Amino acid sequence: MSLNTTRVIEREQELYSKYVQNPIRQNEDTSAGQLIEGSFYQAKPMTVREMLTRKINKSLCGCLMVTILVTFVSYYIAMIYEAKLNNLDNEIVRINTENQDLQSELDRYRSFNNVDSRIGKFNLLQKADRVIEVTALTSSATPATTEKISTKEDFNWSVGY
């Protein structure tokens, strides 16, 4: 044995002798009653099966927590997209209503344009060839006769599109 080994052994024996000769420890051993009485649960060592079950449960709980977190995030994103879609739907309805109003106004203008082009085609409205200035008529005067305008073809009035 080496010198260091003998010193370590001597040190351990010295500490043990101090432990055995400790007056507090001797009082505990000689005391008649125990400080705490009762039956206490003693932890038994875990078997391999219990350790494996505990590890599997912990990993499954971790997976469940991750799944719940992903579900909450997905639901939040889905609600944001649904709100955007509702806004777009309201905008589409507003634009469609405005489009219908504009379409009805356009149809009205086309109707006026059709009537105007028909009237221009058949020369129903004619400009005056000459302008005549007359003096005021007295009440005893007879009204002037008007010439009747005749068209070459029958004209069917149509108002619409």
C-alpha cells in the first residue's frame, strides 16, 4: 500500500470513531421513544416497465400539447381568413348593386339614343328653311294654316332597347 492510501484509511477510521462516539448520536440511540411515530409510505424502486410507461406518457403529453397549440394557431388563421372573405363578400355585393344601377341607367340612355337615331333617320324633326318675322296679330285675325308633313314610309314608334 502506498502512503496516500494508508492516510485515507486512517482518516476514514477517525471519522467513523467520531461518529460512533458523538454524544448527540448516543442520546438518540439510548432514548426510549422515537421522535416521529407512524407508518410512512416507502418508495419502492421503479421497474423497467413503469419507467417505460412514464416516458411514453410524458412523450404523448408533449405531442398532445403541440397538437393543441397547432390547433389554436390554425383556428386563429382560419378566423382571420374568414373575416377577410366576409369583407370581400360585402364588397362584391356592394359592387354588384352599383353595377345593376349603372346598367339600368345605361339601358335608359341607349333607349334615348335609339329613339334619337330613329327620329334622325326618318327626318321627322326638320329645321326651318327660312325665318319669317311677323307683327303681332290682333284677336280678329284668322290663324295661319299649317302644312302637313308626310313621310314616305309608316314609322313604328318603339321605345326601348
